[in-house]
Amino acid sequence: MAEHRSMQRGALLDAARSLLSEGGTEALTFPALAERTGLARSSVYEYFRSRAAVVEELCEVDFPVWAAEVSAAMEKAESAEGKVEAYVRRQLALVGDRRHRAVVAISASELDAGAREKIRAAHGGLIAMIVEALEELGHEQPRMAAMLLQGIVDAAVRRIELGVAEQPEAITEAAVAMALRGVRG
């Protein structure tokens, strides 16, 4: 029975990822989850008490995985500049990934404090890594620089997601170039 429950829970989270990546947080509703999974709406409530609870669990499951991929790419880099480049490239490479799209939709939405805290913690780990690389590069205000760098990444993510402008590769190269020029100061 427990195994069946965890399968259902997994199916619900997967449906939530799809809904978020297709239509953002407005698309994530209990009727839509019920429809996607073939469960009765009342069953959805047995697993999650609210939309926020679904989102919180997605954050708990997906965000660390996504952050770990970025951090693994950074760890492979030989130099501080290489780490900055890996930080930008890996995040942009994950744009097409449903987990990442869900995470972006979530970060953009109104979350309850618990979910926000979990995202902040996972994000904090990434930011800490990039702050360290920026310190190595001799930045006087590495935390501020890290936030601005993330702003470049976020803008590039939005541009790629629009899918109407340039090719994702061109956007990625431009973001990497801006980031590297910026951090060299």
C-alpha cells in the first residue's frame, strides 16, 4: 500500500511539473492534477492539503537536484572564471528541462514561507559557490556581484523561454560573455 501511495504521489508531482512548465502557477490546480493523473479530486487532497503543499514538495525534490547539477559543473572548472562560466552555462542548459521550468515558475510565484525558505536554502548553496569564485577573482562586493550575475542568468532564461528571439546557443554565449566581462571588472 505504501508503495502504491508513493507511486501516486510521484505521478501527482510529475503532473504538477508538466502543468507548471506549460502554464505557470495558474495552471497548477487540483482539478487539473486530478484530470492529469486520473485520480478523483478528493484523492488529490489526501496527498496534498493545498497548492502550496504541492509546490513545497516539488521544491524539496527538484530544486536540490537542479542545484546539484549546477554545482557539479562548477566543481569541474579549473579556475574561478571557469566556475562563473559553468554557473551561467549549466543554468541555461537546464532551461528546456521540465524540472527547471517548474522551478522557475515556482520561484516567480507567490509561495508560502516554508517553500520560500527551502528554495532560498538550495539557492543559497549555489550563491555561496559563486560568491567564493567572485572573491577569488578579487571582487570587493562578491555578494552583490553574485546577485547581479544571477540577474544576467534570469534574463537569459526568460529570453530563451520566449523562444521567439535568438537561438538558445546565441543567448547563452552572449550571457556568458557579459558575465565574464562583468566579473573581470
